[in-house]
Amino acid sequence: MSKPSEKEIVAALLERHGQTYAEECGITLEGAGGTPAPLFRMLCAAMLFSTRIRAGIAVAASRALAEQGWTTPQKMAESTWEARAKTLNESGYARYDERTASMLGETAQLLLERYTGDLRTLRAEAERDPTQERQLLKQFKGLGDIGVDIFFREVQAVWDELFPFVDKKARQGADKLGLPEDPEKLAELVDQTDFPRLVAALVRVSLEDDESEVLEAAK
């Protein structure tokens, strides 16, 4: 049997894992540049995902924060540390609940004080330059390069200057499937609107080690 083409592999991959992490968290990133609340939720989710914890637990924690109504920096800042820590703990985020509860509060406060609660203001201050955006985002406590990579991976759906963005985990997934690791070449395999789904799917392959199942489905 002939080896599946890159297009066939991508089709099988999207069929199996074609959901962004933003979508799994219930975050809708849409419109020109996104809107403040979803962007804030994605910033918090990136912080949650960047710790050494299973992705499913980070998703549960992100959804739990939203269920409490803490979907804007204003509402997050008004919540108590105790309430945030309790919510994170009960969602399974037990190892990092206290530290992360503090960082979420500090992040919300900084966002309010410096950017009027709107990450689009940060984007404008950075003049839509990804390098500058990364530097400004890393000023939020608890958000290092891995966290920014996660944020970029998802937000490239609405921040065009980031496209095409592929982080280390996604490149590992691409390597396992024999797909291009170069962002430009990878982007040629799908429409731009589907690219964030493809990158997230590659991350899932990297984490779940199920490349053989994807390749089998592609035949």
C-alpha cells in the first residue's frame, strides 16, 4: 500500500483531533482582533496549560473559572484568592492551585491597570509586532515563553501578525507524522482558518503519542 500523502494525513489528523484548545475550554475567539473577554480567558488558559499538568485538567480548570463568572479581568480581580484556589483545587488543579490563584489575581490587576483590561491595547502598544507582544505578555507573572507560545498558537486565529505560528510541541507532532515542521510549508496544507486547528491537532499527537492511529486512518 502506498504511503498516504501529506493532505491525506492532515485530513485524518483533523478528523481525529480537529479542535483547538480554546474551543475545548469554551472560548470563542472571533472577529477582527478578538474581543476582550475571550482574549483574557485565553491568557488565563495559557497560564493554566503551561504548568506541568495534564491538558485535560487545565481545560477543566479553565471551564471552572468561567463557571464562576470570572471571564473578565474586572470579575477576576474582584474574586477572592480563597475562592480562586478552591475552584482550581476542586477542578483537579491541586498541585498548583494556591500559586496559580495568586497569579490569576495579579494578572487581572496588571491588565486593568496597564491595558484598561483589554489585551487589544497590549497588541496596539506592541504595534502588532510578535516579538514585542511576547515581551509584554511575559510581564504577566506566571507567563513565560511556553505560556506565550500557547497563547500565540490559539490567538493567531484573530491576530493575523502571528500567522503562521507553530510551537515546539506542534513541531514534535509534525515530525512524528512526517509532516513539514516549517510553519510556512505546514500552512500550505490547509486554509488559514483551519491552521489553528491543525496546530492544536499536532500538539495532541505529540502529547498522546497516537501518530500510528492517525497514519492508519490516512491510508
